[in-house]
Amino acid sequence: MEQILAPKNKLITFKKAGLKDISILLGLEKSVMDTNFYSSVEDWHNEIKENAVFLIEKEGTIVGYTAYFKENGEYAHMGGLVIKPEFQGQGIGREATLYRLREIGNVKRVDVVTHPENISVINLYQSLGFVIESRKENYYGDGEPRLVLVLAR
């Protein structure tokens, strides 16, 4: 578990999620989704087995999760980043993104996908050097478009 002092000197920790944490992950996801399309227990089971998924804690309270996966040391995809609404705007998303980038290490390409209306997340990634590469319609099969942002190193 890595501990980081986030803005305002609040201790942020990242703890590797396990199968026992699926109900927590589902609850976090539902806390920020405006639709009825949520991941299933099976989806999270596969996500945890195939990717690096971390619970984010602030002063002992679980406030979100973050995830990524790497392929062949050349490519990494930053998956979910969810911060409970009452903890947004505190720099936790930035710290979680910087944490993922440190964990990913030196790869040639890192990408992330987000909804084109998620301006705060787009601004966050762009402030870290990501650029919008493309727009994909119906990316997750939910009828919604997504932007693919890329950090080339």
C-alpha cells in the first residue's frame, strides 16, 4: 500500500483490490453513474484478475478506485478512475492519475477513454500531457461516445 500526501496534506493511500472488494467497487461505480448501465459482478471479477485495480482511501475512508493494465512493456491503458462525488475537487483524481503513471512506468504509449462531456477529467488528462486522439461512437456498447486520449512518451 502506497501512501501519498495529497493537496491540503490529507493522506491518500492506494490498496490493491481483490475479489472480496467487488461489492465496494460496484457501490463506488454506482455513486457516479447517471445511467442504469453498471458493471456486473462477473465484469469486476474479470477486471481484478486481468488488471491492476486499486481502492483509494483518504484518511481511512474508501473514496474511489483506479485501474490500469500494461501490455508487453510498450503500451498501457488507464482504466477506471472513480471518486465519490463528495470527495471530488480535492486533487484525489490527479494523485490517482499520477500514481497510475508511476506504476505503469516507462512505456511508449498510454491511453485512457472518457466521455466527451466529462470536461473535468479531460482537463485533468490534458494538464498531464495527454492529447485527444479520436472520438469513438458507442465505445462500450452503451450508446454513448467516448474520447480516446493518448500520452506518447
